[in-house]
Amino acid sequence: MEDSAAETRSEAGTSEDAATRGNGRIRPIVGFALLVLIASIVPIPGSAGGGPGLPFGVGLTDPFHLLGYAVLAWLLVGVTGVNLSGLAIAVLLATGYGFGIELVQGIIPWRTFAWSDVLLNAMGAAMGAGTRRLRGRPGWVTDGRVKSDGRTGEE
């Protein structure tokens, strides 16, 4: 009788642990997505009226689109998985989120909708998901040391 009660408690603890782990993966995604949204709707000094950008015709916010959506997709792959369908879902979710933010920017007086930003978001998402996929492959250096046979020092 005591064994079955212990098993029930153990099983309940396992499901709670799984839920906690799931929340541990979702919370950073939600937090980062909110950060991206806030950064996307605040006025940017010097960006109105086609002010000066970065060298080589790169817009002032272009690097942030690439990096921001790369990070978002990277985080999403932690939930969707590194198989092909998981990667595709992560990229589509991140890109769709970016498209939604562009729609919101279209109605804000100090921001504008831009197809080029949608493209940059998609490129960043693909880079983030792809990097997360590559990180899981053998030979990826995670601690800065690679053995002569190509294995990392963590093995």
C-alpha cells in the first residue's frame, strides 16, 4: 500500500517536473517576444524621414531585425525541435510574429510597414534556427577546446 502511494507521488512529481521544464522553455520565448514588440513600437531617434543609416545602404534597424529574429527562432527551436519540421515551424512562427509586428507598425504614426523588414526577419529566423540545428551536430565546439579527432572536451 505504501509502495503504490509512493509511486503515485513519484508520478505526480514527474508530471509537475515536466510542466516546470516546459514553462522554463516558454517563458524566455514570451519574454523575448515582448521585448521585440516593445522595441518595435517605440520611436527611434533619427529614423524618421529616411535619416542616415549605416554604411553600404544598411538601414539603422536592419542588424536588429536579423539578430532579434535569429534569437527568437533559436529559442523556439528549443520547443519545436531540431528536426526539419520543427525548424520550419520555428522559422514560420518567428517570421509570422515579425509580420504581425510590421502590421502594427503600419498604423503607428512614427513607424512604417516595410516588406524589407519582413524579409530581414525571415532571414534572421532562418539563421537562428539553422544555427541551433548545427549546434547539435558532432564537432560543434561548445567549450572552446576541440580534440585532435574532432571531438569536444565534453565527451
